Amino acid sequence: MVYVQGLVKQGVQAKALNWYRIRVEQLLAHHPAVRAGALQSADIEDYLATIGRWQAKTQMVDALRRFGAIRAEWLDVVRHH
């Protein structure tokens, strides 16, 4: 998965990789009709409102921030090939 490879490149510890992947998968499962690249900030805010614990929200925000950065980097590479 490009996301996990990107996380490794960013220096995320191996023991945390699965949690990052799970957080992004949870968001995508919450919006099954929306492609990952088509998610809007309102979709993300809607999902974050369903998360009760602040620690889980913090983890989710970090996972999504990294997901966005990795996605942007990947798109840039694809566009230039």
C-alpha cells in the first residue's frame, strides 16, 4: 500500500504503521460512496464528530495529515511520468 510505504519514508515507527492504516480505513469506511481523493473537509469533520476520545481524534488527524501529504506526493510523481 502506497500509504504505508509513505509512512515508512516519513519515519513512522513500525509499531505504529498498522494504527495509521486502520485510522484511514475507518474514515474511508464511514464514507463508502466517496473515493479517497474526493473526500472533502466536511466529510472528515463529519467523521471526526463520531470519535469520542480525544486521543483517537488526535491519532486520526495525524493519520489523515500524513495521508494527504503522501497522496499529494504520489500524485505529483504520477503526473510527471
